[in-house]
Amino acid sequence: MNGILNFAFDKIKRKVEDNCRDGNVGVSERVLSVISGGLILGIGVKQLFRNPISAISGITLGSALVYRGVTGHCTVKNAIEKVTEKEDVTVIEHRYFVK
């Protein structure tokens, strides 16, 4: 039974990696995004009639996480990477004071 599970997980992992050539989200991040997004989405749908404002925010967040996991592309991560790609330049000044 353990061999079958390992085979299934390896096949899923290869399929996920093959389908995402231009994505910026790793496989483990994608899996966690889908799982957590599905959980948040389900809670949001369940709360829709009791507390609509928080339910809509939960549905929105959960949907975004599921989309991130399925597509393998995250616009927020892409924007952060562009900002941090700038070359870090450190300038050290030496000042000598003579009395």
C-alpha cells in the first residue's frame, strides 16, 4: 500500500511540475495554497448567511489561494521579487577629523 501511495504522489508531483513552466510558486507552496485556500473558501461559504461581510472576505481570500495553487503564478510574489531585485549598493564613507 505504501508503494502505491508513493507512486501516486510522485506522479502528481511530476504532473504539477510539468504543467507550470513559467510559474513563480514552488510545488510545496502550490499544494499548501490549494489546501489552505479550500479550507478558507469552505468556511466562507458556510458563514455566508450568518456573517456576510467576513464570509465574502473569506471567499475572496480562499479563491485567490486556490487560484495561486492551481496556476502556480502569484502576482504579489512577482511584484515583491521585482522590488527586491534592485542591486544593493552599500557606500561606506570614511571621515577623518584633524584637530
